[in-house]
Amino acid sequence: MHPPADDAERLELIMKALDSLSALKGTYVVLVEGSKDIAALTSSGVVGDFICVQSGGGPVRAAEAAWKAGKPAVILTDWDRRGNQLAEDLRINLMSLGVVYNTRIRETLSYLCAPYAKDVESLDSVIIHLQRSLLDMRGVVMGAIIVVEGIDGTGKSTLCARLARELESEGFEVYPTAEPTRGKVGRLIRSGAFEGVSQSTEALLFMADRNDHTEEMLWSASEGKVVLCDRYFASTLAYQSSGLDGSSVDPGVLMPLCEAFARVPDLTILLDADPETTMGRVRSRGEDVSKFEDAGFLRRVRERYLLLAQEHGFKVIDASAGPDEVFEAAMREIREVLRCILLRRSTRRRALSSKGRG
């Protein structure tokens, strides 16, 4: 294979290789190292009949699974030293069973992705990197607003910090933020100065804080930053309508206010967990149990959040899972939405360019 002339050709060749892999669905099985590889391939648009070597009992069992399936196999392990050895072990075992195998796709991806990654798991990150590089060259701004929601103790702040570090390591400029903000109104809310006011008054205070905050978020996104926000309008809808101390605000009143002072994020991730679990986490941190840590109240808030998720298309992640699992699930959702934004904006850019030439 000749070296790609630039990032555009490299990206085109990678996508062609992945398309050729998808075209084999139903006729070939694809042997990958683990579930993260499947997630990366699926996130990159690949469809296929996958067999995990790690969970399947190693190369011998994986080769036997391919033989039992009665189909040829694509060997798609990582292209580092360990992956190379595993690919060779798979090749030997497949050959001993008389199973036809394909290594060309792996060789192609290895050659094209080697400057950026040594494993299948990073394929989706490589694609996003190349897409961003091309859009930067064409003057297309890449920005997004991503919100993380959930009841107290679900790990929102911890997740946001980890997501920010990961995105920055991948070359994104990140604008981390949260509600209540550190602005004038937000500081008053955080100080507890309005403790004891009605739910409707509290909702209006959050709206006032959000009014300035939304402008900051939109401005940051317009500059090409990925805005990571810990709580946004869904928190108001979930908490203020859930009847703390018997009081609540009609969602029919809250929704128009949210629509007036907020914008729909590109992605909202809802971390979902049972209140008993989350309250235990809050206490284990040595924090005081505030009014928002009442189990009955949090159950109502959780129910409201899940209803909002259905209505507004939030991505729900099980926050009772391990932190690595939660992080990986969140990154999959983020990479998918960033890829969609990249595609949408590059398409719009091409359309505008064509119109200008016409």
C-alpha cells in the first residue's frame, strides 16, 4: 500500500477498510480481542458477527467457534507485539481446522492507524482526530455542549473531571462548568442564603443563574470548545417538580421557563442509580446529608429524571457499575455525538461552498 498523501486520504482509506469489513457481515465472523474492540468498531459504524478471543477462552476456543459457525474468519487483533502474537496464534489454529481466514483488513488498518494508535479499541478516536484535523483546515468550528445529570451521589463531578482529561488528551479544548455556577446568582444559591424559600422561588433562582450560564456555554461552543456541564435544566425539572416537604412546582410551569432560559444540549448523559446506593456514597465521603439526600425525595427525583430521559432522548448509564465501566460508556456516547456533529458541520460546509461556487 502506498503511503496516504494527507489526512484526508488516510481517513478515506480507513473508512473504506471498515466498509469492507461491514460488507462481510453474514458471511464472515470477525475475531477481536475484547468487548472494547467491538464497542469501538460499532461506534465507527461497523456491523459484523464478532467473536471475542479473551472472553471466548483464547485463540484455540475462538478458532473452534469460527469453525462451528461454518464461516471464514477475519482476524482483527491489535497491531502491537501482543496483538501480533495473538494474530499468529489465531492463524495457526484456524489453518489447522481448515477455516479460511482474512488478515488483509487488519494489515490495512494497522498501516493506516499506526501513527496514532496500536489497537482496535482506539479506532473511533483516530477517526474523530482525523475528521477534526480536516475540519480545522477547512475553517469549520467544532464545538458541543454535553451535560451530565443524575441524583446526588451518582458520580457526576468525578465523571466530568475524567471525561475532561480524556477529551483534552485527544486534542479537544474543554470548557468544564456546573450549575449552580460560580457567578453572582450561583454563588448565592451555593451559600445557602435562600435556604427555606419555596420550590417556585428556588426554581426562579436557578433560572436566573442559568440565563447567564447558557450564554457562556453557547459562546464557548461557538469557539470550538467541548462544554462539559455538571447539571443543567433537567435538574430543575427533576428536583423542583418532585415535591420536597410536600411542595412542588407544576412541570407545565417549569418547562416553558426552561425553554426560555436554556438550550437543548448536543448530549445529555443521565447517571442512574438507586437512592440507597447514592446516599451511601455521599455519607462515605464524610459529607453532611442535605435536604437533597432524603431517600423518598430522591426516589421521586429519580423517577422524574427517567421520565425526562424518555421524553428528551437522554442517554442513561447505570451509575451503580464500576467507575471504569461508567466512564467507557460515557465516552462511547460522547464520541458518537461528536462524530455526528463533525459529519453534520462538514456536510453543511460543503453545501455552502458549492452554493458559493454556483
